[in-house]
Amino acid sequence: MTRLTGVLFAIAANGLFATSDTLVKLLSLRYPIFQIIAMQASVACIVVGIVIWRDKAYRLSAIRNPKMLIGRGFLAGVGTVSGFYAFSLLPLADVYAITFGSPLVVTVAAAWLLGERTGPARWIAILVGFSGILIMVQPGYAALSLGHLAAFMNVFVGAGVILIMRTIGSQENRAIMVAAVMAGLLTASLPGVFLSHAPAWSDVGLVIVAGLVMVSAQFLMIESLRLAPVSSVAPMQYTKLVWAIPVGFFVFGDEPKLHVMAGALVVIGSVLYLLNHQRRFDNSLATVRRSDPSVRVKCIEGDKLG
């Protein structure tokens, strides 16, 4: 039941993220990206401050991994700027489809930086996944824009966030982790001080809703990772496409592109294979440890599972 609750929270969180992205895309028609980030984060900070006060997490002693939190905040700032910029230039579905490649980068980074074993079958799945991204962007056939570059930057930023969350997700207070994100957003929005102009009263409500939706999604996603394993939570990001395709078509007039959808399916398939592979490995590891806790599991490493 706990796992199911975590999965449902992840679905809700991704739905809220998609809603927030839609509102940001609407606002980007009238305001600079940096100003949107500042306005959205300012609203979210009010909620975060209330939660921190309620949880009594305002003491410095409540922070266990300050360097990791600073890194999380930095990546949040960079990722939000690049993501919002990509949304302002490209259809929602195109940006989501490209950023689905983050788990592929995580697998490669874990092999090189963390020493995790990666067998031939997993490397093949990674290569297939990256080929799906090439199908989406069609280098040499379609003109690549700064929006595509921003979306690709988000792939690597998202991978960094996943690696950090794997390390400290179960250790830090949820409000502290969201506060680190908001600090990163406010820092990234500083250029907006020189570019911003007063929002129209008709947009104030839109800004407030965007901030509340975004911060709610942050809390829900953190909670989902506490209740369910990453292998169950991560695939829920693909539900964003269910939102992005009809919204992109009816709100922004973006027609779904066949090559983008085909490439997205290739990426999704390869990532699901990798997640299933990791789940089987974790189950095998748990079985061996239950039978003999003293065993340092080398006999069932990744290449044994294909």
C-alpha cells in the first residue's frame, strides 16, 4: 500500500509540474524568463517558510548535507532557467520528450563516477535510448534552436538532481530540500531585477497559482520518493506527455510531431528496461543479504543480470 501511495503521489506531482510548466509558458509570452522565476519562487517561498516553521527545521543543526543542498539549489536554478527558456521556444511535448533522457545520463554517470557495474545489455539499452533522442531532434535534417540546447542542458541538470536525491533524499528534512530549490531559483532570477516590469493585475492570480502549484509538486515528489523506490516513481514522469500533447494542441496550437513521439517511445522503452534491470538487481541483492549478511555481493553484479 505504501508503494502504491508513493506512485500516486508521483503521478500527482508530475501532473502539477506539467500544470506549472503550462502556466509558465503562458506567462513567457508577456514576461522575461528571469522575472517569471522570481515571481513564482517568491510565492513558493511563503509556503516553504510556513512548513519550515511548523517542522522546526530552521535550526542549522537540521541540515545534514549542506554541500549537497547547495549543489541541489544550484542545479535547480540552472535547470529552471534552461527549462523555462526551452518551454518559451518549443512545444511542451518536445521539451518533455528530450528531458526524458536524464535517466540514461544517470546510468552512465553512475558507472563512471560511482563505480557501479554496467553490463553489455545495459550499455546497449543506453545507446538505444540516445538514438531515440537523435530521432527526436533529427540533426542534419531539422534546424536545431536555442530551445533544443536549453532542453539538452536540462537533461544533464536533471541527471545531477537524480544523483543528489539518491544520496540525500532519505536524510534531509523535506522542507529544507525544497528551501534549497527555492534559494537556487531566487539566485538564478537575479538578472530579472534589471529586466522585469510590473505584472498586470490580470496576471497576478496566474503567478500565485503557478507558485503554489510548483511548490506543491516539489513536496509531493519528495514524499513519493520516501514511500516508493525510484524504479517505481521514475516512470511516472512519462505521464507528462498525456498532459502536454492535448494542452499543446488546444492551448498553444502545437501539433504533435511523429518523429518526436517515435523518439520518445524509444527513450521511454530503454529507460523502463534499465529501471526493471535495477529492480531485479536490488531484489537479488536483498535476497543474498537476507541469506548471508556477511556476503559482499560481487557475484550478482550488473553483468550477471544482463
